[in-house]
Amino acid sequence: MAQSVKLGDDIMALVRREADLRSRSVAGQLTHWVRIGRAIERAGNFDYARITAALEGRLDTTELGEEEEAAWLDEFTAKMAEPSATETAFFGKRRQLGRGVGLDAGGNLVYAEDDAGA
């Protein structure tokens, strides 16, 4: 029987983005992540310190186990989705100048005036 679950907008945005990237439905993406999380919790060889070291560049990702690599990829994707202060300043300046500030889902250039309502 299907169940409803309330998730925050930030989590749903991540789920939708990953679902699009992986050609999965939202339900399929959530199911995939639940299975990964369950496998990680059951695995005795999962070490979050190793994942942190890989994120910081102190450990080569080829040295991670399968479960660790899946967790590393999730963390890496989340970090890459957050703009740095330099990037925020760069795109803020482009907005002020009315220049392109990014791409939409269709790969079309988005200008500051197109972005104002978002």
C-alpha cells in the first residue's frame, strides 16, 4: 500500500534534480536513496571519516568502498550545488549588468530580468 510522507522543499528539490539526472521518477529516486541508506547502515565497513577525507581531497575516491562511494557522491553533489561566495558575487554583478546568469533546464541562457521572479 502506498504511503504519503511530508518532506521539506529543500529535500524535494534535491530529489527532483537527481531524478531528472538519473531518468527516474521522484518515487523511484526516493526508493533508490532509501535502499542505499539501508545498505550503508547494514554495512560494517562504512566509515564516514573516509568519506570526509575524500571530500577534502585527502583520500582518493578510488579507495572508497561501494557504500562509501555512494555516500561520497551524495555529499559531493550537495556541496557542488551550493555556490561559493566568489560565485555568488560573480553572478550578482552579472545580474546588475543585465547579463546572462545561468542556464534553465532546457539549456537556454537565463538573463537577470528572466530570473527576477524566481
